[in-house]
Amino acid sequence: MAKTPKLPKWFWLGCGTAGLAFVAVFLAGSGIFGWRLYQLEWKPQGRTALRFEDARLDFENVLDISKGTGSLPFMAAVVIDRDGDGRDEAFLGGGRDQADGLFAYNDNARAFINVAAFAGIEKPKGDATMGGGAIDLDGDALPELFVARESGVWLYRNKGDRFEGERLDLPIDASTVPLSISFGDVNRDGKADFYVSGYLRNDLVEGQTIFTRPYGGYSYLFVNNGDDSWRDATEEYGLKRQHNTFTALFADLDNDFDGDLVVAEDTGVVETWENTGAPPMRRIDNPSVNSYPMGVAAGDIDNDGRTDLYFSNVGPTIPEAVVRGDLPEDAPFNPDYMLFRNLGGLKFEDAAKSLKAARLGFGWGAVAADLDLDGHEDFVIAQNYAKFGQPAIIHRYSCKIMRNEGGAGFAPVERRTGAANRRFAIAPMIGDYDGDGRPDLIWANLNGPSQAHLNRTPGANVIRIAFPDAVQSLHARVEVVAGATRIYREVVSSQGLASDQSASLFIGLGAETAADKVTIRFADGRTEEHSDVAAGDVIIPGETR
């Protein structure tokens, strides 16, 4: 019987090496696949009547975000009714050597038209536009435009037919780039104050995961001198510190009609400050721990008459071991989104998990708005991160529309509405661009084309309250009685991230076709009551019906 020839050692060595390589590839592939599965949000789309129609908007942000030499990955996204015609326009920030855009919807063209050059909006060469906001300074019902750029804060005064721009002489540290501008009236003198959220210049950035030492840019509170010039009141109000900050807003958290300050730190916590009526502000506790709070939304999610707060975060996009950065192992850390339910008395609980709004992807600007007009405020959230690009291990998320299911929880519906967006969005922009009284949506996308959607929800019953975009409107409170339903809203400026939303409130009535009574209470003590307001009506505060 013939013997089987003995195979050489190199054959077995080759087989072993190939086997080990196969196992390694299999394990690596399984690991990446498993990690990608973990990154998914795992939320089924909910049901909604909300429907959008696409509209052409030809603006493609071009941003160089190279480490050291490029700019920070932000762009302005401001909703402004520049001419007081009842239709909002969209201001979109450009990168270095790219013009900013100001877009108005044209019915005949069925598209947004760029009117920035006509409106006199110009910017210096080599200057990237980071953020902005709109507010009327001189009482002519035409809002001014504030713009945060790498070069500083710019004010464009509205002259009716054109804007006239100037760089404000503000004492901002040379290491800091202003990102967001948030409006308030901290001393209740009827003049606009503003908070500038600052981030470290891109060429000075050491990393994005530094928690345990003073690091970053500076943020500032500028108080109006009474003549629409501003002084640095940061130290006076107890707010001076060095820490990278994405955005902030003023909201009336204790129903005393003044603006309390909410600040979203990068690699930090949510800061909440009570406006006590005189400096300094008082730091108040909240449920946040070490995290990456970025976008801030403010709305009354359960119609109890108290303003709640929602914060985007990094979510499951990146391994926790990476995003914990220099935190000790035993330090508390939370990558989930946070929803501070306002319990009254400046007490909050994080209800994000119980309301199914905690585990979402890498988030940026977040806004509260009743898009489907059922009487409950939804959340609209920009997602993804341009600095990562799209390597195989990073999941690309769809920006979220989280429908409020009657205060019982939230469910994503963006794919059902026709407004899904998988580009790198910095903020949603909510406004009435076509003048039909319904809230439309623009996604301000970094390094790509922005995306516009007009609200075409059938049978929607809505009342639009067209507040002047002015300091006198801030923190006005609205109560709507429609049958057995009560709806509460507050006028809050500067929601999102590097953004500002429409000055109008869109009050959805659900199945009701009219409101029995609409009561508006202003911070200066004025009260207006409107009876038998039909769906489709527009209330202009200060005008008799």
C-alpha cells in the first residue's frame, strides 16, 4: 500500500497563516459590523400627517475645515423677515471667500431666490461666517442682522431697502471665534442685550475631548448701554470662564417674565443661570453631567405652562472610551440627548429616556416647533459631523423630526414627511417662507447644498402669531384655549446652534377649527386677549382685530 506523501512544513505554515488571517479579517469585519449596528438609532418611524414638498434653494456651503489652517465647522442659519411682509427669509453663512446668502421664496419661480447682493450683505474676503441672529433695534419693525464671523461680530442695520454693515468693536479675546449670538434683555430696560458663545480658534485647537483643565475660548455677555452700543458685563453677571461653548439662549424658566440663561458647553455640562433681576446671575442645578451638549431647544412639551429644554449630544456614534477623553474612569458621563422637564421652582428632571428622546445620533442644532400642528411641540434636530467625513466605521444619520405623541413620548417621522436629510446639517431653520401660515423647514448643511421643504400638511388648523422680531416680544407667554385643549408657548430667541428661528409662533389647533380665546402676556406687563380666532387667522400683537 502506497504511503501518502508527507506535506512540507511551509505548506502547513501557510495554511496556518491564512487561517489566522481569515479569523482576523472575520473578527475585524464582525467588530465593525457590530459597531455599526450599535450606532444605529433603532427607532421605527412613527405615524404622522405631516407632509413636506421640496423647494429649490441653490446654496452650497463651502467650508475648509482642515486642522490648523481651516475654519471651525459651523455656518450661520438665521430666519429673518427683513422687509416686514409677513414672509420669512433665510440667511445662510458661507465659508472663507464664499459670499453669504439671503434667500426669499418666489411663488412664480417656485424656488428660493438669493437676494443677498441686492440687500447689501457683503463680507470681508477670507472670512468664514459662523453664526447669527436677528432682532429689531430701532423700533421700525425691520429687524437688524447680527453675524458672528472669524473676524468678530458684525451688525447689519436694516434701512428698509438695504442693510448697512459694520464690525462691532467688542473686547473678544484673540484666541476666540464667536460662534453663536443669543438675544435677551437681562436688565429689563427694553434694549437688546446678547450673549456670544465662543470657541477656540481652529489653529489653537488641541483636541475635542478635554474635560479636566481650563481650555477653550471665552464667551461673553454684552449689555446694551441704552444707545445700541454694548459693554462687556460678563464678569459683572458672574459668567466669566474659559470653556469652549457651542450656543446659548435666554428662556423664562421660572415664569417671572425675564430671561434666564442656558448655556451648552462642549466637553462640559449644561449651565443654567437664574436671572435674579440684578447681577450676578445665580447658578442653578440641573440633571446634566459630563457630556457634549451642543444644540438647545426650548418649548413646552407637555403644555403645562412651563418651558422645557432639550439638548443634542454625541449619542452612540463614537466609542465611549474615546469621547470620555481625559475624564477619570469613575467620573459620571452621559453621551445621550437630554430633555430637562421643567418641574417648577427651577427644578428639572431628565425625561429623555422615559420619553424615548435620548438615544439619537451625533447631534447639532435642535429646535422645538409644532410642525404637524396638532397642538404639541415637536423636536427638529440636525445630525452628523463634517469633520469625520464618512469612513466605514461612522454611520451617517438622517436628521430627525421627533414627533411629540401628545406628551407621552417622541417618535421619528422624518422619512414619512418627505424631509429626510442625510447631509452634514448644522441647524434646522423653521419659518413661514411661502406665507401660508404653516411652519416650513430648511436644513442648513455644511460642505454641501442646503435643503428646503415647504409644509403641505393637509387639513392643518393653525393660528400664526406674528410677533415683532424685537426685544419687547422676548418671553411673551401665550395661552390658547380651544375647546377642552389648552396650549402654552413662550417666545424664545436663538434656538438651534449658530442659528435663529422665526419670530412668529405657529399654534396648531389639532382637530379644532378655532380658538375660543388667545391670551398674550408680555414681559412689560401688557396683556392682549383675542376671542373666537379661526384657524388660518394671523394675530399681529399690538393691532386690533
